[in-house]
Amino acid sequence: MFSNISRRSVLEAGAGTTLAAATGAATASAAETARSGRGSGEETRSLDQLYEAALAEGGKLVVYAGGDVDAQLDGVRAGFTSRFPHIDLTVIVDYSKFHDVRIDHQLATSTLIPDVVQLQTLHDFTRWARQGELLRYKPAGFAAVHPRFKSPEGAWTAVMVVAFSFVHHLEAVGAGVPRTPLDFVDPRWKGAIASSHPHDDDAVLYLFSLYVQEYGWEWAEKFAQQQPEFARGSHTAGVAVDAGRKSIGVATAGNLLADGGTSRWSLPAEGHPFMAWGQRAAILKQGAHPAAAKLYLNWMLSRELQQASYSGWSVRVDVRPKGGLRQIWEYRDAHLGGFPVFMEDRARVERLKQTFALYFGEVEGTPSPGRLGLHPGR
């Protein structure tokens, strides 16, 4: 799954704010937290001070980030480099399920590359925390992060909200906009649906499991009869719809406030499921650049970045969504607490993968980020 902060939104957040202003905001946030007494152990240094520490350390940073294609993290690269131009930032984008085993192998062979991990595989963070592989650290603003989006001891914190629902092509669909996943199995959409494989991406898998839980396995059978176009990468459904090749894209991310273009991302009618989660990030204790890693987490959790969220939602309770959106934890149909629990039950995940393979066929094709090997970023 991809980064939830777009290149344009990050650049806009950075271009209009000087480093001094960001420093002031971070300092003010720290002072407010200190006055409230809620943020014991939080970072109190400004972004400017953290930047100086990262430069003194050597000025390098490597992030392994979950995503579908490398360009999805261009906004993070551009925004960070604009704000901190003397840090040599390397961001490696791959499926989270490849990054996690890659990191395990690097740890086992004493060849660790990344300083920060930012992944969709939520269960890996609880496991790595138990194994003592994560640095316990609370960035500035940690107290303002919603409880669902952080570990109390600071082993990890979510830095972005991601939501999966469906997208439709405005012209092709016209007035017949799908209101619920039940509409996907209407015969009129046969051959007109795109989706990523639910048995290739655990977030897509969870969403499909919610559909089956709500509508029964008969829904999956009817969906298969629609002859959907499956591809690797959760972005592919939106790409197919934007290009006009398909009318509906299932299990992909978007923004409810996005306007213009050829397509629109939607949530289902109330009472019908979609899914959302917090993309977790953590500092690896054995990483070579802990000061730069701390700078990165503080920047990602800053109000400026959280207000520029691609999805429109923030992990912070003190950042209100724009355009009349509710906070993501106020949407019962988002099943915000369900995905972390789902990810911990690996036996159930594997059973569902194989079951959906029986309905939809095996996963085919090259991974959309390419094949990166054991030590990308070395």
C-alpha cells in the first residue's frame, strides 16, 4: 500500500512555511504538551535542533516504505528535502510484505540498511517491539496522536491515515453511482470492474473479508462472475478507472474532497463496510542514523504535514479534517480497530488468501515496485 501524503500537498506545506516557522510550531506544540502534562517523555527539541543533530551524525537517512510504485513517495522525498536540504534521504518503496521479511533477513545477517520502517504490515511492529528491535521514542506531538495510532511506550506511531473504498468513472457510470458493495455485482458492471488481488495485499484482503462477512460468500461468487480485472498493486484499480478502461475500481485509496478529473472516490452508504488504518512507522534500534530518523518522525507528525494528508484525515486528534469530514475514528463503518487485530491472526490471513484464490484465481504478474532484492538502498 502506498504513502498517504501526496507530492503536491507536501510541497505546498513546505513551500509556504520557513524552517523558522516550523521550528516555532514544533516548539509551541512541545510547550503546550508540557503545560498539559500529557506528553511525558516526548521530544522537546525543535525541528531546527533535530536537523542540526542529524547533520552532526552524518546527514544520511534511509527509509523503507510500503507502497505500490516508487513515485508514490515522491511527495515525501521532495517535501523533506525542501525542508532539510542537506540530509541525504533515500526512500525505498516496496510491498510491505516484502520489506518486513527483507528487514528480518538483514537483522539476522547483520546487514541492516534502513533507519526507519513505514509499513502496512501492522503486526510486524508489535513483533519487532517484543523482540527489542525498535527504539522507544516519542516525537513531538505524540500525546496528540489518537490512542489507536500509537504504542503507549513509543515503540511505533502511525504517521498517516489510509482508507480503502471504491472509485467510479464519472462519465461511464453517470447517475448510476454504486452506493454499496452490493452494487458491484449488478450485471450491468460485468467486465467493467478493476481490483487488486485480495490475496496479494492484506489490506485489500481485509476489505474483501468485510464484504463477505456482511454479504456472504455468495457475494464473492457473484463478484467473480463479473470478470473483474485483477492486477498487482492497490493503485491499479484507480489507474484503470482514471484511464477510462474500467468504470468501477474496488479496494483502492482516495480522498473524498478531491474534485475535478474523470473519477471520484466514495465511501459506501452508512451501514456498509469500508476500511481504514494508520500506516505505522518506527525507528530500528540497530539503524545507523538514529538522529536523522528522529527528525523524520517529528516532521511526519508535525501539524503541517498532518494537515496536508492525501486522505484528508490525520492521526492527530488536534488536526481537524477539512470540508466537513469527521475524524476517521468517528466512522464506525471504517472498522478502524479491526485491521490491526486481523493482521495479528496470520493463520486466518493465510486461510482467507487461499480461499479467495479459489474464487478469483492465483496472483499473476510482476510486483508493481519491481524486484528489489535483499539490500536495496545499500
